[in-house]
Amino acid sequence: MTYAGLTWDHPRGYDALAASAGDLVHWSVQPLEGFESHPLDDLCARYDLVVLDHPHLGEALAAGCLVPLDDLFTSEELHRWRARSIGSTMRSYAMEGVQWALPLDAATQVAATRTDLAGEPPAIWDEVRDLARRAPVALSLAGPHAFLTFASVAVALGEEPAAHPDELIGDGTGLAVLDLLADVDSLAPAETRTLNPIGLLELMSRTDRLAHCPLVYGYVTYADRLAFTDAPTARPGGLPGSTLGGTGLAVSSRCTPSADLLDHMRWLMSSPAQREFLPRHNGQPSARSAWTDTSIAGADFYRRTTATCEQAWVRPRYDGYIGFQTAASAVVRDALANETGHRAALEGMRTLYRASRAAEEGRT
């Protein structure tokens, strides 16, 4: 039997899965934007295996479209993979005491730099501001990334967004974040504002029109052309503010997995696959041992961003968060374009957040 799988359309998301699947899984792809926002219940109705983003778990549980992995793997296996995974990658796919996906891939927002154009990568946000005045610097603002950038800077300033169901973020932090982002974005090349992370990294690696992006999801596939370093902090020695990304491998409720399929999933989480096979096929493993392996392809990429990945913020995963993330990103973009005042933008995001949480409570 051949299973139908869906991943995202980039060598990091596709190559290793396709190379290892043989006739067991036929992998299709969707654009990065689909991975970020397409309703998961629709995808699970059409595919047996789905590569997903952890904030989709709330809607997945509400729709009942995933198989609990606790029913497919032993507690010892799940515990071992959890202990071996970097940062919160495994935990981000667990809800209500159940594991819903395996962390196939680990990523978080880090800094990317063309050192020939920018010099030494800035380590703190004040240095990012200074660099923007003498070299082309851009924020990642397209799609959901405007809010993710907002959230990461808030974390660097010492406050995690959405820590409480009724309050998105405090006045002081929220306004400080918008002010900082506006300072940097006001000097950014106009063409960068509509580019997703892949587009930004392509522009930076193939042209001289972008020298630095302080927060963009790291791709080891660009590490031969760009310097990746930890996300900026607010002050020397502070927390590198970043929002966890990466991908999880989930089994849809339409699927009855065979022993061969479960063994294949086990192999993808094994040390040989994580440290050898995935890196050889453009993958970005989730195993901590791979990130700390000095012999692995792209070892400098992992070494220079491990601290950020270990400490990255895990987004909320309630049913309705994806819609909030999309709407809040539009508010951030409006504020940076001077179409909305910063206080009004902050209140707008708070209103959207409270409405999304209230809608969730109304559905439960």
C-alpha cells in the first residue's frame, strides 16, 4: 500500500522525505503559505500523513482529524524522542497530555547576514537600528510573520505575548516593540515587505540588495551563502527573542498506519536519520545531537543558532489562533505603514486576541 503525504514546497521540507519513502509514501507539496494557514481538517481529509505547524493543533483537535501518537508508539519511544529533541520542538506538538506529531524538523527565527555587506552581525536590537542606517536591513513581515516578529521582539524585551487568555501584552512592551519595528522598517528596501522567509533569504543570497534580516526562520540550505547567528537580544547577555517554527509529522484520522509505516516514522526520528540522512538531503533535524555535531553538514549554522532554538517561544495552539495570527499581522503592517497609530494598533491586536479566545470558549 502507498500512503499519501503532504509536505511543503522547499528542499528542506521535501527532499529527505521523498528520498527515504520509496513506494511507501507518495509525497505531494503545498506552498509555504499553505503550510502556515491552510485549514488542517481539509488537508487531513485528503492525505494520510501531514507535515504541519504546531499552532494548528487547536483546530486539529477541535476537528478530530489527527490520530493520537500515544496510540501508535510506546510511552518509552515518545519519552526518548522528547528527551533527545532540541528545545521545545517535541513539546510543541503535545496538547491535553497527548502527542499529536513528531518533530521531524527544527527551526526558529534567527539573524541572517551578508557579512561582506554588513560586517559583524549585530547582537542586540540597538545595533540592528544602527546597521539599518548604513546598510539594507529588513524585517520579515509577509503573511503571519509580522506578528511573529512582533512576538519575538516582545520576548526579547522580557514579556511573552498571550500568556493569559484575556490579555495579549502590556502597554509598555507592546508600544516599545512597535516603535522599534517602525524604526527599522522605515529604512528597509520596499521590495522586502511582501517576501516570505524563503524570498528574503533568496534576495539576500543572490543579490546585494539586502544585507541583514534580524529575525527570519533559519534555513541551513542557505548557510553556504549567509551567516546565521542567534536572534538579537534587548541588552548584552539577554534572552534571544524568537518564535519557534519547524515542522511536525502527523497521522490523519483517515489513515490506518501499517507496521511498515510506523517503522518508517521511527526511522525518521532515529539518530542515523537525524544526524546523517536528513542533513545529506537538505533536511534540518530536530535531534539535539545533530545540532551539536561538529561534523554535520552546516555545523556552523547549528552551532551559532542553538541557544536561540533552545529558548524559543512556543505559540498558543488554541482553536482560532491561526486566524488571530493572520489578522494581527495585518494590524502590525498597517502600523508600520503609518496607516494606524501604534496605540490604536496595540488595542486592535488586543481586541482580536480577546475575540479569538472568546470564540474558542464558545465552541467548547
